Amino acid sequence: MKGIFQKLTNVVSVYLALVSIAGSSLFLTQYLLTFHSINWSLAFTFVAAILLLNHYTILLPPSGNSLSMDSAIYLAVLFVFGLHMTLSLLLVTSIIYALYNKNVVWWKHLFNFAIYSIMIIGAYEVFMLSGELSGMLTFFNVASYMFSLVVYFSLNVLLIGVFFLLSASENLYQIVQGMLKETISSYFITLGLSLILVLLMQQQVILGMLLFLSVAVVLSVSFKQYFELYQEVSQKADIDHLTELYNHGYFKSLLEDEIKTAKATGQPLSIGLIDLDDFKKYNDQHGHLQGDRLLKHFGAELKRNAKDVFTAARYGGEEFALLMPGKTEREAYHIINHLRKEVNDHYFEGVEVLPHGCLSFSAGVIQYNRDMYDSSEVLEKADQAMYFSKTKGKNNVCIYDANHVLSKTFYNHKEMELLEQQLKIFLSKDVYTYKHSKRVHEYAIEFSNRLNLNANDQKTLVMGALIHDIGKLEIPREIINKKGKLTKDEWEMVQKHVTWGREIVSTNRQLHDLLPLVELHHERFDGKGYPYGLSGEELPKLVRMLTIIDSFDAMTTERPYQKTKSISEAIDELEKCAGTQFDPELVHEFIKVINENPALNEKPIQITI
């Protein structure tokens, strides 16, 4: 659709139209049914109060949040003076808002008016159904007031929640849960204020309203000062003082948020890591003060080019990070490469001592995809791409490529020897785990070949399979070798091996790609596993593969806490659990591996010292 709804889907447009029509129709019907003469001088006093409260909102952290107390007045007037007066206030204030905020398209004003109409009328009808009449608030009818207030805010959550449901990929439960988490405190505050205002107006309407407004304005001014102080402190905590860019910690926080958005919307998200070439040489030649001036100059260049294209941060030392939501890796590459050429062409004092005779940088680019475990994996791969650009002679930009970059920089015999040495520690403590790990390693090789994984994914799966149970080194010998059934406490300790494994592997930066396999190999496709209860595509593909391999070998191997199954029984169990415990598509492929490689299950595990 084009025109005013050009940015909305057809379904969202229909929903907006239906709510607007329903709310406006309800307003017109109820307004006419409850029509009676009102005190317009009093009504315009309330209108002025509502406008004043919308000007003096209570600012709340984080930035962008605020609490308007207009609902408190609508509800108080509804309870004291009835529906007709409240709808009259809504009509007048809505017209004033529409005339004042002409930059907001008319259908947004209409939609907002309709929602307020539905909320007010819904609250009133519930109040009437409880047998109450507008007027005095007493101890005996407070329950009716409370129930009416709950309906008012429930309608708000529902109507807004459905809008986000139709315009986003999250389900209604997630949206409502998120809204309640963000707004529940505001709802309770407004609920309490409306009851206080009812009590004040029962004594003296004008005086009560003036007292309420005075308190509200004082709160608004006080919270504004608090909020400004909060922003100042937050900015100091989030900004690198030298370059005036965001710092490392804040960048990672932004990245986490953008990854969540990318997961929800399916929009591309790219990250770039930049390292100034030969900065140490410049520092050694000109001193640290001049080096700081160079960093500040480069930070200014990033800010000048950022605009709405990317968010820049100082990642550490002479490294910088760029966050580019909505950009593919190819688009990000062109943006950073254009920036690189601009930096080359802008002279800065002393850069002639550098090998390229100008200020230059090497950069790595990565586009987030759902198979990536977390932000650490994204940054690690961007860092590897950046390192590869260094090996190509510096002053260039490289897009992360699993086959090209990491196959040349990560996987080597020394790393395999390191993993084998760690695994051999099990020989003196738990030979079952040693043999199990070696078999899972062999299965992983065949399974990765079956799926034609790229070189890097194959390397990650095979190496991760070898040490996926490394955390069991922390389990006491008497528990890990126990022949009988484990107690509840013992089983809980066994479950902790995934966390201990992550801690062990995370000490070696070169093995960070293996962390998801070590930590998540006991998760389930249906979300009923541990330690996090992740489900479906929240689990990286390699993890989903390893869970199948690990469980298959566990079923077909003698273990102290599980009965042994035959190969055919284990295959039947995999098929039975496809779609619940395991990814059904991957189960199908793994069964082919087993059926096509009968000798695979008969290979003896060689124990070499």
C-alpha cells in the first residue's frame, strides 16, 4: 500500500482501521447515550490540567521513557463525574493535540483517540456492572474501583500488544510480557494517583485538582533534574574520554540489543572491526601524546562519516568497532572501504613515517546470522577477518569467510595436540569419558562430511566434539565412576560440567569458537534441556548436530548412569525424539551416516600414552 500506510503491512493497516472505527463508533454511541449538560468551566479546567500534565511529564531512565499522568485525571473524572464528562474531555484534548502536533499524521491521532475511548468506556462499563455509581470512594466500593482500573490498563496492553504482534515477529505472549515488564510500575503509579485524585476531588474539586497539579509539576521538575544527572553520569560511563566515541562496554551492550532486533525482524546486521596499521611505530617515533592526538583525529573522522550509517566505538587501544544495523556484509564492506580511502587521503602530522606513507587501517567485516551463538562469536570472527586483512599487507578490508580466513589461521596440528593432551587427563580418572569423547570425535568427522560443512564449521564441530565433556574433570572421581543410580544432588553436580567446561575452554582465546559446543551440548530442540533451555534455531546448527552424536553414543555405550541400547534401538530412539529432543532434519541425516557406515560403530578406540 502507498500513501499514509506505505510503511505498514496490509494486516497492520486493517488492524489500525478496525480499532479506529470501533473506538470512534463506541465513543459516538456512548457520548449520545449518556448526553447531559455539563459544567464547561469545570470541564475546561480539567482540559487545562491534562494539557499541563502532558507538558510536565515525569522523565524516567533509560532515555526515551516518560510517565504522563493524563490517565489519572481521565479515571478520576470518570469515577466522580461519569462517562459523559470524561468523553467530553477526551474529545477536546484530542482535537487540541491534533491541531498542535500537525507533524504527526492524522491516523495516529485517530488511533490514539480510539484506544483511549475503548479503555475509558471499558473501565466505565465494568464499574457499572459491579453495581457502583459515579461519586464517593469508600472502603466498601474500593474493589470496584480497582477492578475498573485493571480493565483500563489491560485493554491498553492488549490493543497495543496486538499492534506490535502484527508488525513484529514476536508472539503475543512475548510482547505482552515485555510491555508489562517496562510499564507495570507506571500503571501502578497512575492507578494510585487516580484514587488519590478521586479522594481530593470529593472534598473540593478545584482545590483538589490544584493540589494534585502542584505535586505533579514538582515531581516532573525534580525527576527532570534527576534524569539530566542520570544522563550525564551514563554518558561519562559510556563514552571514551579521548576519542569521544562510545567505549568497549557500551558497544557490546548495543551489539547485544541489535542482535536481538536482528533475530526478531530478520533484518541484516553487520559489524566491522578496525585496527590502525603500525600505530606502535607512530607512537614510538612521536611519543604517546602525539599518538593520542592521532587517535582523537581518527575518532573525529569516524564521527564525521557515521551519520545514520553506523555507530562507532573505541574498542581498545588503536582498535575501533562499527555497528551497522540494516547493512549486509557487502554494503558494510563498501562503507568501510570508502572510509579507508578517505583516511588515506587526509594528511595528519607525522604519518609519513608509516610504511604506507599515510594513515591507514586494516578491517574485518562480519554479518550476523542465526547460527552464531552470541555476540562474542560475532566479534571473534570479525577479529579473525581483521587479522587476515593484516596478513594480506594491511591497509585493506576483508569480509569474514570461513573457508578462506579461518582455515588458514586457526586449525593446526598444535591445537589438536593441545586438545588431545587435555583429554588424556581423563585416562587416570574416567576412561568412559575419554573413550566416549574419541568416538563422538569420529562420528563428528563423518557427520560433517555428510552435510558438506565448510572447512571452518567442520573444524569447529570435530574439535568441539573432542573436548565437549572437558568440564567433567571438575566432577569428583567417586561420582563420575559411580555404578549405581545417581542421587539428585549428584545429578545436579554432573549437569554443572557444561558450565565448568566453558570456564576451562574460555581461558584459551584460540578455542572460543568451541564454547557453544562445550556449553550447550545438553540443550534440547524443544527447549527442555540445560543450562539455558534454548530451543530450535536459538541453538547453533553445530550444537544441534553434536547433541545427536553425543546422545547416540551415550545410548550405545556402557555408562554408570544409563542402560546400553543396541544400534537399532538407538536409531529408533533418535527417530522417536526427532522434533522434541533433536532437530528432525539433522536426525534424518545422522541416521544415514550410521546406516551407510556400519564399521563406524565397531572401531576400537586406541588409547595412546
